[in-house]
Amino acid sequence: MTELSDRAAELVSAHEQERPARQLTGVLRLGVWIVGGLLSAYSLIVVFRPVEALEHRMTFLAVALPLVFVCYRSGLSSLFHRLPGVRRTEDESGPPAGDPGPDAALTIDSPADGGDAAPAADSPLGGGDAALAVGERPAPGDTEVVRPAPGDAEVVPPAQGGRRGDRPTVADWLLAAASLAVLLYPLLAIDAFRDRGSGSALTGLDVFAGLLLTALLLEAVRRTVGAAFAIICGIFLVYAYFGAYLPINWTIGHRGFDLSQIVSQLYTGTEGFFGVPLQVAASYIILFTIYGAVLDYSGASKFFIDLSFAAFRKSRAAPGRTVTTAGFLLGTVSGSGVATTVSLGSVAWPVLRRAGYPKEAAGGILAAGGIGAILSPPTLGAAAFIIAEYLRVSYLEVLIYATIPTILYYLGIFLAIEIDSRRFNTQAVRVDSPGAGRLLLRFGYHFSSLILIIVLMALDQSAFQSVVIATFIAFALSFLDPAHRMGPRRVGQALAKGTLEVLPVTAVCAAAGIIVGVITQTGLGLNLSAIIVDVAAGNLILTTVMSGIAVMLLGLAVPVTASFIIAAVIIGPALTTLGVAPAEAYMFVFYYAVLSEVSPPTALSAVAAAAITGGNTYKTMMMTWRYTLPAFLVPFAFVLTPNGQALLGQGPFGTVLLMTAVSAVAVAALAMATGGLSGWPERVLAAVAAVLLLFLEPVPIVAGLGVLAVAAAVHLIRRRRNPA
């Protein structure tokens, strides 16, 4: 993801669950980038020279955790102050001091500080790394170029330097030093430390260090993703210690554990802090963030946006399709739905506005395109890597699971956009640009590393080695573009960015080890799964509905990765108990964890989109929900019906093809039901048809097709009687 202008970055900070990092300057900034670059280099080396699991995870956290306290504010001093520069509602009297105003245009700035890249002469949408130079005056003879509407402010230049006083405090440095100490302590004699833990013979210093690390991790997640997840982790710790005091006939009661036993579980092995979630962050995720940073600095982000605008520029539905395609492509270099929404919106909102989209509809398209980045191969989100570890399958297999649902997701968005282009009477927006073919011939090599990842994994290379090789290929190909040639400076920046972007996820994954460790130690996961099944009276449909609601509610309080981990160890077993295969169960949880970012009443991606367009937040949420509706319903199909596994690419090819076609018809019926071009009778019939089709069984499929035919007939009859 390219770096955003100041206002765009503030929007990400305000609406994403990852809290804003400090804007460091000078020697301190250089030092942080050097340490971050070294950690990325270490992560790349470990792929080819493996280190023992516990030692690797401890080493990774020993560098990452101190960086969290240096790079992220405590937030305590500004707890009751509003974030400056972010417009919250339409009713405010005016922008805060220093705010460029609600209608200020936004740009994407060069990732290289100081801007060592010359403008690309053949860029269709602006020079440098700004994919769309909103506010830039066209050269004489240019065709119509997107410009701000009357009254828009000029492009806001990026702020120079950091905020006044935006430096770590003494307390931050002490926390960073303590983090380093409690992680170096076991590393200095790791074999003896591991033996003491396995033999339950921890010393007093071991227990103290383990408790201190627990407190540090809770503070780290509070800083990076908010207090809610820290509180949840704290509740699990309290449960582990005081669970013995619960009535013995309660399902969740246990025999109780003292501090030494809890610390032994969390601190001395791979069942707690240093478990599978941290392994995913220290292996998969950081390698993909490094790869994304290299793609970004080599000019891929700009090319993806340019290509999207060049490919769709003739029909009235083209602006919406362009934005959605650009969101999908940008997702290859971002693991964040909100960040993708904001960076996409800062470029695309002027286009959608000129095309005639209302603010709320435009916000819905932006949010749907942004969240689709996490749902779509080849990178997906962090939770997808955890699925691969939990299921003990290759990451390529997880990509296969996600392929058909991704096709259905974007089919639903494109159909909704096609309907809305007629409903809102939108118009094509011409952009001065070379053709898509010319862009592909000149810059199409940016796709090669993405394709290479899939090819290498198909040839039985590990995901680790595949992404590292693809990273080196992307680096080498950058020299084909003089404007984005990756010299030593850019390489260092890309390596540092890879580490800095993974810090919030690392804090979440390490702290999630508290939940996983306590659930394993106390047997709570199986007990809660049994409670869910009992409440649903053993009914799979009711259990699935309750599970989806539970995951979405959980996602309102904690980030996607955390909500997936919690739900996977509690809700996953409830579904598998009722006969759902593990792959289907985990993918169901994954989709609903991701969809929490577009689910009312929080819907972070939709809120961020509304902040960009100035639209009504609630209406933007509902438009986003409408665009993403297939993603809410399709997961039920692969959980509730035996043929649902075909939607994950499992089973005979003919069955997979047939079920995909049926599901595509169901998505079309959903688009008809929510599109607004039809009357209520046919919309209700279309909704019923969609539900029947998604059962993916012969009788419901035939019934669904029949109901859909009736809906189409009713629509045609009503249209002939009332052409208006």
C-alpha cells in the first residue's frame, strides 16, 4: 500500500482498529528503521537457515515488542481528546485547526521519503506515485480529466516531520527495555529454561518474568488495537486462576491453576505466547508484508490503479467497476481492509462523484472493494495463514478454498454496480490515459511475481520460500522502471516497512496466545462448544446462525485476526461436533471474522469511506452491506449442505463447476432482490429463490430456479404495464 497523504493517514488512524503510530523524526526514526530492516532481513534468512521454533519466535518478539512501545503512543494523555484533522460528522461547524476541510482532495504520495522517483511520463492518472493527481490542471489538448468539483481544496501536501513532542517518553523506553529483558532472559539459556518449564520447576525469577511479559503484551495490544482485546485476554487470565472457585456443577468450572502453572503454560513452551498465532506472524505475515512493501516501492500499486482506470472507461458502470477492480489489485500489497478503503477512496471518490454516484453509494463501493482485498487470493488476510497452520495444509490449499467465494463476491458487487448505474443514472468519466494494452506491455511485469507465488507453491515449494523468491523477483524487476528503481535506500525502506506494518499483528498474535493457552489448559474450548451445541439443541442450522452472529459481535470489539483466533478455538469445534468438516468450519469463521469490518453498527471500512465521501455513515454501512451480501450468505452454503464443499474447490470437477454456476445464479438473484430497480413482489421472490439455490441440493435448486423465473416474469409484466 502506498503511503497516504496526511489527511488520508489520519482517516486510517481514526477508523482502523490498529492505532496510529508515532511520526518519528531524525536519529530516532533512522534507528527504528534500521532495527526494523534488520528484523526483516533476519526473517528472510531464517527461511533458508531454519531456527528452532521456540528460539525463533522468542527472538522475533524480542525485537518486535520493544518497537511497539517506541513506535506506538500510550494514548493516555489524549484519551478524552478528539483526533485532530478528522471530520467526524456533517453537522460540525467547521474543520479543526490545520484541517484542510471536508472536501479537500487527497493524493497517494511517493513511498520514498524525499521523492526520489521521477514522474512516469505515461501514467494515465498523474505523475510520480500519485495514481490520480486530483486538482491537477490538464495540459492543453487533454481529454476530460477528473478534477475536484467547484470549491474543492487543492491537494494537501504531506506534513513534514512528526508531531510536536511525538517522541517516546521515559515510561515508553522503560517498557521497551523491560520487553527486551524478559525475552532475552530465556534466550540466554533456552534449553535449561525449557526444561524447567516442562518439569514444572520454575524459579521465582521465571514466574516474575512471565507475569511481566503478560502485562507488557496486554499494554502492547491496548496501544495497537485498543483496550477491548486486552480486557478479553485479562478475563481469560482471571478465569484460569479463579476457575476453581466456580460451582463444580458448572460446565466451565475447572480444578484451578496457580501462577506458576499459568506462567509455565504461557511462557515456557509453544502453547501460549509463542504458539501458532505468533509463529504465523513471525513467518508468513512478515514475509508477505515485506513482499507487499517491495511491490509498493517498485511501482506496482500505482500500476494497479492506472490499469484499473484504463481498463474501464467507456460505460456508465465503468467508474464503479474500476474502483472495485483497483481495490482487488491493491489488496495484493495490503492486509488491511480499512487502509485499502482509504487509499482507494482518496484516489477514486472524485471519479465516482463526477460519474454521479451519491455519497453513500460511492462509500459502499469503496468499503466493499477495500474489504474484498482481505477475502481474495493470492494474499488474503492474516487469519488465512492461521487456517493453514491449524488445518496443517499448505497455504496454496487455503487459496483454493477462497477462490470460488472470491469470484462470487466480486460477481455480486459487479451486478450491484450494474444495477446502480441505471438506478442513479451515472455516466462514464473519461480519463486521459494510454490504453490498458499499452500499460500491460510496459508495466505488466508487476503481475509476474504474484503469479510466481502460486506456481512455486503448486510445485511443492513452501509458502515461505515462494514469497521470498517472489520478493527477489519483484526487486529485480523494479530496475525495468527508472522511476521506481530500488536502490539501497529503497531496499532499506521496504525492509523496514515490512517490519513496521507487522507490529500490530505481532502484538495481537502474541497476546492471543493467552487465550489459546488458557483454553488448552482448562479445556474451556470444548466446554463452550458443548454449550453452543446444547443451546442450539443440536440443530446445525441454528448453531451456524448463532456462530455467525457471535463471530460478528466479537469482531465489533477486536480486530479480524484476534476475533478469528478466539472463534476458531471455540466455535470451530462446535461446528465440527455437528459433522461440519474442519476446512468448512474454519473458512466459515474466517469469512465472518473479516465481515465484521463491514457489519453495522461499527463497520470500520464503511465509516472510513463515509468520512472520505462526506456521506451519512449509517446509509453508507447499509449500502456496503448490500454490496457485500453474497459474502454473508455463501459461507452458510458450504457449511449447511454436503455439496457446499464444492464452493471450496473440493470434490469432482463437474460438481465444483455445477455448484459454482448455481451459486452464481443465486448471487444474481440476490442482486435483483436488493437492487431497487424491481418492485417489491419480484424482489421478495428473488430473495426466496436465492436462499433455495444456496442449499445446493437438486430439489431446492429446481424450486429456486422456478421461483426466480416467476420473479423475472412478474418484473417483465409490471414493466410493460408501467414503463416508468
